[in-house]
Amino acid sequence: MSEIWIMRIGHRPERDKRVTTHVALSSRALGARGIYVDTYDEVLEQNIRSVAERFGGDYSIKTGVRWQDAVRNFSGKVIHLTMYGERVDEALPKIPRDEDIMIIVGAEKVPAEVYQRADFNISVGNQPHSEIAALAIFLDRFTGGEALYSDRNGKLTVIPNERGKTVVENTKRRRMRPSARGRGLQEESDHPLLHRPRRRGGDDL
Amino acid sequence: MSEIWIMRIGHRPERDKRVTTHVALSSRALGARGIYVDTYDEVLEQNIRSVAERFGGDYSIKTGVRWQDAVRNFSGKVIHLTMYGERVDEALPKIPRDEDIMIIVGAEKVPAEVYQRADFNISVGNQPHSEIAALAIFLDRFTGGEALYSDRNGKLTVIPNERGKTVVENTKRRRMRPSARGRGLQEESDHPLLHRPRRRGGDDL
């Protein structure tokens, strides 16, 4: 599988801190390798690294990177998501699968040069909506959503649950032992499931 | 097709204005009928109505609605999106297609009662990411993305374009005349395409 990188442009730390955080975390959840952000933002970097450290994987973030430099140093196809671009269903089959891709995600203003430099200008719908939503749908369709439940060897793993919350702490993640019943390797289970149906839910990270 | 409604809870106007705007607009782009927001927010209502008025369709917004009331007055299945829920790929086939659905989208804190009241608690990945991204992927998969390029009879229509920006003003949208070439109805074309490859792009609404 080729690598997916995000280039976030037009980021203003105060105004965009939450939206750019959503861009980074959703791209991480969907299998991207990392994000570049044009404006330097130390707090954003810390927040994203904190999630990546707890929940695993090797997502990276670097801020203060001009998009022109990121694109110049990148070998692969550059995709710009914009509501003005060609239809995503028509564009997807044209994107080569054996090259890395870099996805440019704009904030309010996108320089015309981006439209020219991009190998593909792709829309996810022709309605004004959300760069987070557009990126998420693009990545879900491009990857088939295969990273959504992948094992990332994190300190914390959330186990899907129809009614409550199940979070596993993986402090001894690497210590596997043969199953007593001969069903192959089994994870050591001295770490109880942290089942937390707290009175006030709390989906905060 | 059954109707899709969004119930946004935990909205705090100052902190969440942009995220809730993204939730509303992306659900609109993906075919939802409207959104309820628990906290009264007149500015949010105006912004969403402004987009709906210019770009068409009949998306509605009402703020200051308790989720308990919205759910009580709703006839259909209630879906709660949460990173702790069951896998989206396993949940989707269970959702009846002949009933309306209401999707509860939380902000940071979600009361435990929501988990109990929902007919389905569904995750879009088991990683922390973004309620906007989760909603977008859920709706894209649930609807097949069929609304993304649907005609909404708006004052403005964006035409997919591989390189520039094409926006059509539909001031006489309703005035159709028979085609001179006998190919049925044809739109009056005295309104030129507004092709705008502006020097500074500008994806603002």
C-alpha cells in the first residue's frame, strides 16, 4: 500500500485549532502516514503526538512547512480536495495505486497555484460543506476504510461494543503466551477490561 | 428513501460554532433533511439557512431542542455515533431501510442515557478522531453518496471542473423552454457560466 500524506494549508492556530486537529486525527484514523501544516503550531503538534502515542501507530506531524516545499520534496501524486473539482467517483479510478499521494486540504482561501500544481483537483460533492468531511470520505473510499479498526499496538485499544465502553490497556502488549487450550497465541489477561459506563459518558480524548 | 435527521448535543456556541457548522453542512451535502441542536444559537441558524437558501434543497435547522424531546417526537431508529460503538460495517446491514433515522452526534461529553436510548451505538473506527468525519463516512456509506451531486435547484450550482472553478447562477432556474432541436426541455441559457479562476482562489462560502 502506498503512503498517504496530508498537507494542510491556510492554518491559523487560533481560529483553526479544532478543525485542523480534526483533519489530522481523522486522516490518522483512516490510515494516513502524517500531516504537514503550513503555519507553525506547537500546541497542535503536541496534541496530535499525544493521541498517537497513546493509541499507537506511527503518525507524524510537522508544522511550519510551506506547501510548495512539501510538494517539491514529495514523490507521488498531489491531490487537492475542493468543492470545485472533478467528481470523486470519476477521479478515483484515475489515481495510480503504486505511488504515494499527498492530499492538500485548504482552509478558507486556497491560492490559484494549488489548482495548477495539483495532479488532481477533486470534489466530494458540489455543495459547500467541510474539509474534514470531504477528506474523510475521500480517504474512506480510496482505502476502503481498511485502517479504521486496524491494530496499532497502542497503549490503549477501544473494543467495539454495542452498548457501553470497552477500553483495553495494553501495558504488556508484547507478552504473548501459548493458549492453555491449544488455540495458538493468546494475550496475557492480567489487565482487566476497563469497562466504563460512567454516569457522564465523556468521549473526550 | 427514508429521511435522515441529525441531533447535535453538547453544542456550546462559542467553542463549537465551526465544528457544529461543519456537522450541519456536511450532513446537508450528504442528503440529511435537517439538524436539531440542543443549545440555542441564532448565528448558527442564520449561517446554515444562508447556505441552504443559496445552494438549494430543503435542509432545516432548529436550535434549543433537548435531545430527549427530539427523540421522543421522532418515529424511526435512533443511531448514536461513538468511537466505542459496534463496527460500522457490521451495524449498517442491521439498520432498517424503510424507517427514518435520527443520528445523535455528540461533542466532548455524551450522557450515558444516550448510549441506553439509542437503537444503535455505532463506531466509525475505534480511534479517536472527529465527529464530523465519522458522520460523513457513516452517511456516505449509508446513502452510497447519492446526494453529493444531486440537483437542488439552488441559486448557485457548482459544476465539477478538473482545473478551475465553475459556478452557475440559476436566476431563471424555473423557466424551461422546449429545445429547438426537439430534445425535450432545455434550460434558458442567458446566464453565462461564471468561470472564476481568481488569482486568490477563495473557497469561502
